[in-house]
Amino acid sequence: MLTVDQVAACGVVPVVVLEDAEQAVPTAKALLAGGINAMEITFRTAAARDSIARVAAEVPEMIVGAGTVINVEQLHQAVDAGAKFIVSPGSAEDVIAEAIKLNVPITPGVVTPSEIMLGLKYGLKVFKFFPAESFGGLKTIKALCGPFPQIRFIPTGGINQNNAAEYFKNPKIVAVGGSWMVTKDMVVAGDFAGITEKSAAATALCKEIRG
Ligand code: 3PG
């Protein structure tokens, strides 16, 4: 089974919102050209399922996952479409348990010790910290690592090229998530060169810090 560390190997997990599945493959290729080899396509639009299926079928080098998975039905849709990993904004026990049953890596969203303890019950070691900047960013992550030294995070929400460096420097951070390298506007405008440029800058920053 794929591990979360493999998914997050380039240090950046883009959160992608697609209104039209036609945009999925060019977006995936633009991210790959910028050094990003995993993408989270969110279940915030009706095009999510088809978008995941297209990337899974047509861009095999891209590890495509499903984001904003908030119930078991979406989880099944995502996995059936070919999602290789699951991201949720929160911690729903039925979703976590079903993902484990299906053998698909899941990073549920947490901001509190109780949510972390729910994930620990299922053996999870990597959590999405969301919305990161609104909930205290690294300061809160450092505090949470006191009682939970065994876990690491993928912080998401409010992170961008200007503040990602401090996260990359911290060993408790597996990768950072965010939409800054692939905004809705860029996708709608077909600005795939812009997506590649911002992705390359993000992966270069991570490499500069992590080597
Ligand atoms: C989200 O789920 O919306 C992500 O956290 C993206 O947040 P960002 O747009 O602030 O990067």
C-alpha cells in the first residue's frame, strides 16, 4: 500500500478544485512539469469523480487523490474512480474506518487533541492540520507534538510561497498542502504555464530547505 510519505515526497500537495473534468489532465500535467507528483482533487464540485478517473487513467505518473471527502459515499466514489489517497477536512470515524478497510491511505483533518486521539485509535500517524494558519500554524503544531510525539502533519489552509519555508524547516511536517500553485482562476483561465511556474517555485523552495 502507498504510504502518505510517498504521496507527499515532493513536499507540496496541491488542493485542486475543478469545475470541468476536461481541465483535469492538463492540470495534472502542468503540476508534474513543475515537479509535483501528487494532487488532491476535491469533492467540492460535481466534476471531482470524473476528474480523478481521467487523471488516474491518463496521467499514470501523477499520484491522484481525493480531497474534501466528508462521508463514506464520497470515499467509495473516490476509490472507485481511482483515487490513491484520501484527504478529509475533518475526522469522521466512519470515513477513517472505511478507508482503512479499503486499504487506502487517509489523512483526516485535525486541530484538537481529541481528533488526533480518534485517528490514533485507527493507527494513523499523519494528519492534515486544517485550517492551519487560522488555528495557530506551527505554534499549535509544536504544542500538539508535546503529548503526541509520534505523529506528523500536512498543514493546509493559508499556506503559500511566502510562508511555506517555516513549515518545510520543521521535521514534524511531512508536506504542506495548499491551492496557491493551482488556483481556481488559473484553471478556469487555462493558465497551465502559470501552474507549472508556481509549482516549480514551491518544489524548489522545499528542495532548498530539505535538500
Ligand atoms: C482547502 O481545503 O481549501 C485548502 O486548505 C486550501 O487552502 P488554501 O486555499 O488556503 O491553500
